[in-house]
Amino acid sequence: MRRHTRRIFNICYRFTGNRTEAEDLTQDVFLRVYRTLASYRSAHGGFATWMTSVTRNLLIDHYRRTKRDRVTDSLDDAMPVVENKESVARRPDEQALLGELSGQVQSALTRLSPELREAVILRDLQQLEYIEIQRVLEVPEGTVKSRINRGRIELARILQQMGVRPA
Amino acid sequence: MTWTCEQTEARLSDYLDGLLDAAEWTAFNQHVNTCAVCTPLVASVAHTLGGLYALEQVEPPPHLETAILLATVGVARKKYDFWAWLRSLQSPRFVYGAVSVAATIALLLTATGFNWRKPKLADLAPATIYRRADSNIHVFYGRSVKFVSDLRVVYEIQSRINEGDQNPAIREETIPQSSPKKEPGRTDNTNPSAPKQQNRANDISRRLEVLACEFPILSGSLVDRRVP
């Protein structure tokens, strides 16, 4: 229970970038899993994969529901980008830079399209295999690879726009 | 093998994940090292991957698990609570417990003098229960003391009689020879009306003598009664 809670909460948090929303979504995931437990078939993959699939569907639903709110919020987010660029240049400590980078990566993640974001989160943060991601997203392996590749490149471009450059 | 910028972008993840074969890997490296567009691209994506891997796991808040349990198992328990409770009544442990409790209550009520044939609500008042219980306890105690006392006397008499039967010599010595010539049953100096009466009188006389022997305090009065 605790292991699954932590994993699902992390997926939700990385996808939304908001702790409160991640809490609500994690709770919704468990509620849906509890209600649809009878529909789980082990032949379609492990329980964790099935749970991740439920999480992904809920995250996409949530993304569509809150799309309008984000359009107005994105205009306000333009200012911190410039501040981040300056702050990175000012901080010499490596650990602080790493922490700063983590925050910027998280921020950049939320700007990715949901299809690319979920693929990157599942692959690079949750360390899932391609076959597992294929089951979760219900798309062919080629599409999974393509999304992961495009997601990484897009994320790098966003970080560059935010002023984050490789050392 | 010739390698293009489009191929670099398309196979970048394969390169970073180590999925390219040797020939592709060599061609990829040769192109990236000489291409002004692809070099920063690969560097930035590799840096981004490092940033992704550096992201630590976020700890969920402690109350989340409780909230989840409440939202899942808690809801289900509420929904099926009544039926679960009904099912629990079928368990032998509950039946035994209920029977024991009912028997105890019935016993206590009976002990407090509750009238089962004409039950009244007033009988269940604490003051009434206390008064009746107190009265019943005293009555029960008195009866018990009397019963034990009677039992002790009876056993004592019985044991002495048995001893007397076994040792007739002792009995003869202990029986007072108050009036051997006088016949029992003849208190008015007249003959008994029938042999049956004479036998009965003899028997009572013999028992009185035994009692007088066993309880010397009473012997005087018993003997006095025999002699008018």
C-alpha cells in the first residue's frame, strides 16, 4: 500500500507539478482501482502496470478538465523564467545548482504536451521498460520510443529557453 | 555509413540508452562531432536526462494513506455495514455469548424477585431491584443457615444412633433406669387399649431414652414428662 501510494503520488506530482492536485489524484486513483478491481486481469500485465495505466487515464482526464485554467496561468508563468535564468548564473554551489536544476526540470516537465510528458515520466522517472510503457499507454512500441525521444528533445529545448545550459 | 541531422534527432534516445549497434554508434559520433547543430542538441538532451535522473522521489504526506483507506475501505464498510453485522450474528461465538448474557440477565432478574408472569416496568427500577435483592439475600441466608443447622443435628443424631446400635452395652449403661416398672403409654395408670398402641408407645419411649442419653440437658425434662 505504502509503496504504491509513493509511486502513484510521484507520477501525479511530476505530471501536475502541484502537491495538492497530486494528493487528490492519488486518492482518485486508489478509489478507481478499488472500484474496478474486478476488471483487473493478470494476463494484461502486472498489477503495478495496471495501476499505472489507471493513473495515466486519470491524469489525462485531469489535464483535459483543467486545460482552460492552465491557459490563463501560462501567461503568469513567463516572469519566473527570467528570474530563474538570473538566479542560475548567480549561484556557485553545485548542490544548490542541482536543486535548482531539479526545480527547473519539474517546471519544464509541466510545459510538455501530456503525451510526451507521460512518456518521459514513465521512462526516465519511473524507470519502466518499453513493453510496460506500451501496455500503460496502449500504443505500439515504435510510438513509445518516438514519444520518449521527442519528449526528451522538447524538454531540453524548454530548459534552454529557461536559460538552463549544459556545463 | 552516412549520418544526417534528422537521423541524429530520431535516434538520439537510442544513442543515449545504448541501443545503437556498433556501426550506427560510430556514424552517430562522427556526425555529432563535426555538426554544429547536433553537438549542442546532444549535449542539452544529455544534460536534461541528468536533470531528470537527479529528481528525487517526493514523499507523500502522511495523512494521504489514511485518506485513501477512508475513501476506499471506509466507504465500502459503510455501504455493507448492516449486512456485515447481520452475518456476524451467525457466528457460534456470538450466539454463545448472547445466550450466556441472556441467561445471566434472567438469573439476576429472578434473584431480584422479578415476576416473569406479570412483568412490570416498575420492577426494573434500581430501587426496587435493590430492595428485592436485599430481601431475597437475607431470606436465602436465613434458610441456608437453618438448613445447615438442621442437617448437622440430623447427622449427629444419626451417628449417635449408629454408635448405640453397634455397642448395646454402652447404650444400656447410658439409659437412665428411671421407672422400669412403669409401662410406656400408660400415663393415667390404665392399660393401653390395643397391642398396636402399646408397641408404638414402647418405640417412642425407647427413642426418647436414646435422645435423653445423647442430650443429657434434655434428659431431665424428658423423664419428667414420662412421669406425671
